[in-house]
Amino acid sequence: MHLFNTIVIGLKEIWAHKFRSVLTMFGIVLGVASLVGMSALIKGMENGMRESMVAMGGADKVLLEMQPVPAYQDHLADQAPGRLIRDVYALANAAPLMRVISPEMAVPDAVLTRAEKSCDPSECVGVWPAVLEMNLHRVAHGRFFNAIDEERAHAVCVIGTGVRDALFGTPEEAGREIIPLGERIQINGQPFTIVGMFEHYMGEQEAKERALARKAPKVSDAQGPKRQKGWGKRGGWAFSRKNMTVYMPLNTAWVRFRVAGDLDGIPDPRLSDIDLKVSDMSRMEAALQQARNVLLVTHNGIEDFNFRTQENQIESINKQIQNARMSGGIIAGISLLVGGIGIMNIMLASISERVREIGTCKAIGATGLEIFVQIIVESVVLSILGALFGLVASTGLVNVLGLISPTGNTPVVTWQAQAIAVAFSAGVGIIAGLFPAFKAARLSPMQALRYE
């Protein structure tokens, strides 16, 4: 019996019992759709997390974090200095394996106001120009502050496009690009002049949407709805965070906002953050050890600090993705297993209905192996048809997931996931057809022909 004829017979059998076949394939359809949809969602999450990691500084970035002193230094806990500007100078002079060192001093509970509008920035910090390379910022309009601004603690700032949108309105509302250079805003009640604005940061998906929107014909208010407003609010969390950034000179933040009343009006010298970038990723451990040695000297031997690398974040991302894939695979596998049970049930029912047909085939020369192959092929055809319908259903599922998921995590369908789903469905069809095929192959021709 030729394979082509076998497949044709299988399709005719499925067509002869259309409703029953559709119900049988429903489990396979759900399994394949859930497997492809889950894979697309996880791939989108992975892309979003990796985009965010790059946007926040890249794999060579190291964060200097404060931590409680070790147990053996508990008696020195009240002497722990925290992050100080002297640490920055010491690292710059004695840690050559670190190529960029960026101190930050956060403005506590910062609120920005202008006229009747206000917003809470994601970051309002005093920094050095090194922060541009550290956090991969780019000034699109105006300038960044200079050494004179730093030395004289000028009340100047550089803002992100999200801050611009919140205080001055969006380009969509104004119908033009808004560049608020020279404008005054209030930071916790103190006046600051905007001298620069960063470029608008966005993920790959938002960039594609922007490109399509520019190519599409403009729609007037009378013809249809406006495009979504608020450029700074689109995209992944890392891009939104960067768009809501406000930077000022480090000395300005120290003099104007870090005066601690319990220290008799002396400005608090502690930094809120020190970020580092290594010169060579292959020498990461040596660079961290070098920085640790320097900080132990400036902290008088008190180990109240720790390093967090982006490699740790990459490991965390990989672990989350692996766990999500395992959970999604188990859920989809259960759906396919249920579909396989349905296929086995329908094949057993089909054999019961076709006992005389099988007996006739055997009587005119068909072997048990040929009958076995016939039943297996019918089972596989049923499962593959279900898989193909499942791929179609997964397209709709992924579109729905794309509507309810963040832009940075837009689901991404991969051909690998589709191939795995179809292959797994075929495997389920083979396994589900084994028992019915064995049963059909072992039927006695004489008993089959006498079957009523």
C-alpha cells in the first residue's frame, strides 16, 4: 500500500466524520496554539528584558551597592561611611581596570512643577558628565552642563522627553516638536533652567510602529481618532525610566538639596550611587577585586559595600526565561496529551466501525504491518491537521497577547516554536495511534468478516 494512498484514505475517513474529527482535533489545536503563544510571549519578554539591560548601561556596567557590615564587624557598624566622593577619586586614581566612574546624588522626593503642571521623575540626580557614557544617554538638543556649572553649583538641568511631555505638552498635542531650552521649571520649589534635552528612547517595537505611522496617511480629527499621546510613556520600563530622567550638576544637588538639619546645616556628603564600567569584560573579576581593595582603604577596612554586575542580571534573565519556558511547555504538553487521548479514543471507535473493512483487506492480501501503518498514518494525519489549525489559531492568540502586553514585551512568533509544536503533535499522533494500530493489525480475518 503506497503512503500517498494511505494518506488519502485517512483524509477520506476524517472527512466522512467531520464533526467527530473536529472535536477530536480540538485538543491538539488548543495545545499547539498555547505552545506557540506561550513561546511568543516568552520570546517577547526575553527581548524586552535584554533591550532594557542594554538601555540601562550594557553588560560592562557595575553597581556599587551598600550592604550591612559583616557579622564580625558589627561593632564598627556605626562607623560605616557609605558611598562618598572620596571613593570616586580613589577609584579614579588607583583602579585603572575601571574606565568610567560615575557618582550620583539623588534629590529626595523630587517633584517637578511648571505653571499648573507637575510630575514625579524616575530619576532626579546630581551627576558628572561621565553619566552620559555610563547610562548611554545622548543629548539631542542644547548641551550638557560643564565644569563651570559644576564648580559654581548653577541651577541648570537636562531633562528627558517624558518630563518634557508632562510639563510642556506632547508633540502630538502641539503639532510640532517641543524643545524647551531656556525654560524655567521648579524642582522641589527651587527654580532651574533647562539647558539640554535627551533624545527620545524607545525599544525596537516602538521604533517600528513610529516608522509605520510616518508612512501611513495622516488622519484628521474629523476622520478618526488621534494617535496615542505621550511619547515618553511608550516602550519598555527602561526606556520610560530614561525618558523621565532629570540631571543636574552634582555640586548643585549637594548644596541645594542635601542639607541635613540634624547635622547643623552641613550638607550630607553621602552619594546615593556610584556606577562603574570595566575596561575589559574578560578581566571583570580582576577589576572588581581591584576596586574592592581601593574601597577597603577608603572605608578604613569596613566592608559595607558590594558589587552587582549586569552579568548577574543576565543570569537572572536566563533563569526566568528557562522557568517560564518550562511552565509554558508543561501547560501546552498537558493540552496536547489531552488531544492525544482524544485521538486514541476516536481511532478505537473507528476500528470498531471498520472491523469488516479491515477483515476484507486482510482476506485479499493485506498484511498486519500494512494495517498497522494505515491506522498510524490516519492518526498522524488527524494530529497534523489539528496542528495546522492550531498554528492558525495561534496567530489570533498572539495578536490578542500583543494588545494586552507592554510594547517592549510584544510577543514574537518564531519558526522554531511552530516547528516544535507540529513535530510534537505528530509525535502525539503516533503514540496515540499505537494501541489502536496494534489492535487492528491483530484482528483475525475470519472473525472480522463474521463481525456484525
